[in-house]
Amino acid sequence: MKNGILALILGSLTFAALAESSQDDLVKRGEYLARAGDCVACHTSKGGAAFAGGLPMATPIGTIYSTNITPDPATGIGAYSYDDFQKAVRQGVAKNGDTLYPAMPYPSYAVVSDEDMKALYAYFMHGVAPVGQPKPGERHSLAAVDALAAGDLARDFCARRESVPA
Ligand code: HEC
């Protein structure tokens, strides 16, 4: 009986370890696919954090900005389920139902298999650090606006100090 319980415990430990390593493998595979799909090129602004978005793109309907696709729940895709994610990447439909502008090349990603899509999702949820960065020009929560305004004030203050002759 004791042995049976021990075997059960060992068995579940191995299972947990296996589950963990396959999750790691999935994240690694997702990282590879993200590199192959060059998601970083469009989803990173000049000098900005990887995948935090904000890269401006001129389009016939005006300038649009790439999205923050880090797992930050407020400004990124942290609240996206797998289904939300795959719909955005393969069909160009955002979580809120909006159609994405085809500057996001979803027609090219429509053929990505479920398996690869799951790996990509695992990578963006677990392999990418969350970065709180709202899209330029988007309405922010008041707290975010306040934080941005405070940053601007601080910058103005520093700029003014620098321009004061010694
Ligand atoms: C050629 C540039 C480009 C590439 C490459 C690209 N994206 Fe995008 N992506 C965009 C733009 C621009 C948007 C925003 C479109 C809009 O706002 O209508 C976007 C939007 C998204 C969204 C939707 C977020 C939301 O608001 O719902 C997701 C998810 C996404 N991209 C994931 C990816 C992934 C994953 C890859 C790589 C496999 C990738 N993108 C590659 C340009 C790109």
C-alpha cells in the first residue's frame, strides 16, 4: 500500500516535470516561429521594448501604429485567450471584434497550423516580458494619462533646467 502511494507520488512528479518541459519546448518553438514570422520588426518602435508596439506606419487611411503584443493585460495582449490570439493573427479580428488593418499581414499567417499557433501563443504569454505601453494616440485609462502627463512635466522641467545658462 505504502509503495503504491509512493509510486503514485513519483508518477505525478514525473508527469509534472514532463508537463513543464513540454511547456518550455512549446515556448522555445514559439520563439523560433516568432522570429521566422518577423513579428518583432513591426511590433517594436525605434529604440522601444521588443513587441511593445507603437511603430508608426503610413497607410492610405493615415498613420496607424502597431499593437503592443507583450502579455501586459492592460496595454498588451495579456487578456487574450488562445482563441482571441489566433483570430487576430490568422483572421485579423481583434478581441473587441474590430477588423485589423492589413498592415498586420494576417493573410500570410492564415496557413499557420494549430500546433504552431499554440506555440506562438505560449511564447507570447510566457516567453515575452510584459511591457505596459499604450498605443500612441489611443485613449488611456486616467491613471495612465496622469502617469504620462507627469513624465512630460518631468521632461519639460529637465529640458528647461538644461537650457538655463550657467
Ligand atoms: C508587416 C508588419 C507586421 C508584422 C510582420 C506582424 N504584425 Fe502584428 N500587427 C501589425 C499592425 C500594424 C497591427 C495593428 C493593426 C490595426 O491596428 O488594425 C498588428 C496587430 C497584431 C495583433 C492584434 C492585436 C489586437 O489589437 O488585437 C496581434 C495579436 C499581432 N499583430 C500579432 C502578430 C504576430 C504574432 C506576428 C508574427 C507572427 C505579427 N503580428 C507580425 C503589423 C505586423
